[in-house]
Amino acid sequence: MKLRKVRKDGINEVGCLVVDDNGVPIDRICRYTLISLNGADNTQENNARHVIHVERWATKHDIDLLAEVALHGLNRSEHFISLLRHLEMYAKDTDVVVPINRKTVEAEYFNQRIDACCEYFAYLAERAIKTRKLNDPMIGTIEENVKRLTLRLKARKLSVGNTSTVTGLSTQVQVSLFKGLKDPKYFGWSKGTALRNRLIIRLLYETGIRRGELLSLTIENCHTSKLAHGERPYIHTRQNVKYDDPRKDIPHEKTEERIIPISNDLADLINQYKVIRSTPKAARKQPPYLILSSHAPYPPLSMSSLTSVFDAIKAKIPDIDELGSHRLRHTFFENLDRILHRDSYDDEHKRKIKNNIGGWKPLSRQSENYEKLATYEQCVEAMSSFHSFLENN
């Protein structure tokens, strides 16, 4: 079984096909992956891979998965334990050679597989129910079987820490980063590419937007010119449903649609890039995404090309061991927290501002995971003040 991504009808919708070794779609699995799976492209792909992993287990043990789930609910302990062991394993064929020290997946990934299993088994149970008459007493049995199986599987989920270990860039490293970005020759980029890459870093650094939001940002959603008197420039992040996207991996929004004010300097940088971006005739034929590739025919920048920009920067600035959109998002919120702390904003106003800019729900505390360095600095500041008080009194 292999996974194939296909473009669905409509704008920028991608689905997952599961095919056999001859490339023929497996109907019973594709009905689920194409119709029931939804969400961002990578989420659909991950869940489709989890389904393939489960189906390979069933094939290996000659199990009719639909009948086993619906009629028995994996009540035989050997089947249930075997499935759990299979979910722990990497998706590699170990039929020929069984490793002595078997590697297992991380706890968070294992839990994702458990959740995917539960959803897939619920789908199989629903299919089994639809083949029966409304007064068939087996319907109740099937519902009870899948309910019991779901509880048993979820009880085996592993404990996972909820706090991210990612931190933003230190203030010293931020200085090094922007000093290097000012010189196009430092990274070996052309003048136009250097301007584009500086804009990429500035947008991520100064607005805290995510990778998908950056790559799906359109020219018309960058309000940087023809502003009314006193109007501030801003960018508007939103899910793209207007323009076709030629990229294989289509970027999507993970957070709420929102308007983010930007500095006049960043607005000027966007305007400079707009001129360069629209100069080649081939580029003008592309959909109006802001960030394009530097090479003809200048398609919208791909996720892999964005990663290459980060890799080039890491290779030249020794103090940066990890760099990406997520780390720059952390950097933004840590810098924002430093400013709000310096200006003595109370906690309620801090939360309102951060949730609005971050695209989170009004009562969310998600920003706390994005400001660990700033919190540590404030802790050191408070403790230093306390120690000074003790020493002087």
C-alpha cells in the first residue's frame, strides 16, 4: 500500500489516495481517506499513513478488519496487544529481519496513531451498521463493541508533556541575524533574492505569523500603500479560497483570520519587494501570492524552498543552531512580552493583545509557551531585586 496525494474538485483542496503495488486505488480505504479525512494537507496525510499502518497489520495477520472491529471489537487479547505493538513500531517492513533492539515511535506520535485508529474503527463500525436493517439487534452490539474498543485504546495513550521546549532567539543572536541580512553578499544571494529573504525573516520576526500564513499571504492582503492620513499599514492573514495554488504542498492557516499592524519600515520593505517581484513577465502571470521563487517561471515559494532559506542563514551565522518560522514566532512573542512588561501592562491586557495577534481564542493561554526566555529574564530580574533588598537590609 502506498499513499498518493490528489487535487480535489474546487480550489486548493487536496486528498489522499491509497493505492496497491500496481498503483490501483484501494476502494475500501480510499472511501475513508478521501471523504472522511479533512483538515490541513499534512494532517490528512499523517492520518492516511496511520490508516495504512493499521491496514498493513491486518493484512499481515490475515484479519478482516471491518468484521473484527464490528463483530468482536478486538476482544481477543492477542489481537489487541499485537495491534498496540504494531502501533509502537516504525512503519518499516520487518518480516524478514526482526531487530533485537526494536525502535519505537515517540509518545506523541503513538498517541496520534491511537486517535487515528479510534476514528477509523468508528468509521468501519458505521459502515457495518449501514448494511443492516434498522431493527437488527446486532446494531446495538456493534455500537457497544466499538465504544468499548475506543475506551481500551485511549486508556493505552502515553503521558506527554504539554510544554514546548522551543525558545526564541536571544537578543544577541537577533543582532547578529539582522546584521548579516543587511549585506546581500554575506549569504551569496543576488540583490533581489537577498531583499526577498530579508522580507521573509522580517515578516516572521515582526508579526509572529506562521509558515503557512506567510506563504499564502497575497499582495492585496498587504495594506502598505495608498494609505489614508493617519492610517497604519497592516497585513491581513486569512485562508486562501480565492486563488488557485500550483504548489504540491499547499500552505494552510492554522490560526484565526486576523489583521496585524506592521511598522512603516516593514511596509516600505514590502513595497520595495513588490516592485522587484512584478518585474519579470513570467512572475506577473503567477497567482498574486506575495512571496515568489527567485527562478523562472517564478512560482509561489514552496515550503522546501523556505526551509532552504533558513538553512543558508544557519550555515553562515554560527550562533544559530536552529532557525525556522516556528522559532521566529517564539522570538516575536518573547520580544512582545518584554515590551509589555517594560510598559507595565496588566495580565488581562497582555492576554488580549497576544491572543489577538497570535490568532488564538480570547481566553487562551497558549502564548505562555511562546515566551519562555522573556519569562526567565523577568524571573532573574525579580530575584536579583529581591536578593539586593536582602543584602542591603
